[in-house]
Amino acid sequence: MNDGNAFTRAEIEAGRRLFAGEWAFLSASGSLRSLPAMAAPEIAFAGRSNVGKSSLINALTGRNALARTSNTPGRTQELIFFGGPEPLVLVDMPGYGYAATAKSKIAAWTELIHDYLRGRATLARVYILVDARHGLKTADDAILDTLSDAAVSHQIVLTKCDQLKEPELAGRIEAVKAAIRKRPAAFPDVIATSSRSGDGVAGLRAAIARLLIERGHLPKRI
């Protein structure tokens, strides 16, 4: 699978080490008041309901059940924080768009998502997960607008890429790249992944390690 990203062997190894230790649940927050104190840099995963955020977090950390997965859209209704041995926190965000729950609850956690994205000083990057089978949708626009307005570093990650043939996947990647060129705050490269096959997971780990090294959170060799 070629997603257009180039990582050195050192970056791949740095990513492997970054996620190699034990990871654990830290906390769950349903409101800004209950957010944990800001400390380590945070990497958040956002996306439409049922796009595969929890599955990707499990794949990154090598833990099958760290983040709870479900076939029911809208199961994650809080910001879920996970920590590991390195100075890094992963944040599993509620899915936006369709969810099998009350509209009032959807509105509440949608507001929480936007408030968190706008006001979290320790937020190093947001990965917007997009189902490769469907590409960017109107539901993604509000989150992308919020991130652009708040000048928060963000990048598109395609999920479930194993369900597309190579030519179709290549076309999807190019279509997403073309769409985000209109958004100067968005990182220009697209990372293609599959939690089921493991494709692209090492690259995503490397991308996160590279970011933390560039920002001085990790030494160049970890």
C-alpha cells in the first residue's frame, strides 16, 4: 500500500519504540470541566461515527481491547484518554455525523468535540479519520473548519483501506489530497491505513514520532 508518505528507517523505529510499551486507560470526560489536567502532548483521533477510531488506536498500541470497539455508531460518547510509557496521550473522540442515540446527546458531544479542539493547549495534532470507501463527506467540513480556525495541526488518515483495490485506493488518496489543498492549515499528505491488515500503521506511528521529535517532546533517538 503506497500512501505517498516517506519515512526513514530511523523514524519507523522511533514510532515502533514510541508505541511498544504498555498502554492503559487514563480517564473519560463528558464535559470540559472534567478534562484531565494538561501535561503530556496529546494526539486526538476524530471522524464520523463508525469510521474505525478505536480500532486504529488498538492497532497503534498493539492492544486488542485498549479502546472499546463497536459496530454501533455513536457508542463512544466521551473523550477517552489513553497513556503509555512515553510522554504522549492518545484521545479517542466521539464520532460525529450519524449515531444511534438521542439528538440532544449528539449535540452535546459535538459541542464538546469543538470546544476541546479549540481550547486544548497540549493538543499536538488531530488525525481526521475518513473511511476510504466513502472519502470526505459534508459531515467532515465542520471539524475541518474548526481546526483551520483554531490553527490546530491536523491530517487526514484513511481507514479500512484493505477493502479497496490498489487503483481505487490511489484515486481516493488523490481525491482527498485535492480537497484538502483548499485548506492551507491541513497537512498535505494522506496516510492510508487498515487496522485489520496492519497496512499503514507503522507509517502512522512514524508520523507521530516525527511530530514529537520536531516539537522537542522526544529526543531524536528514542
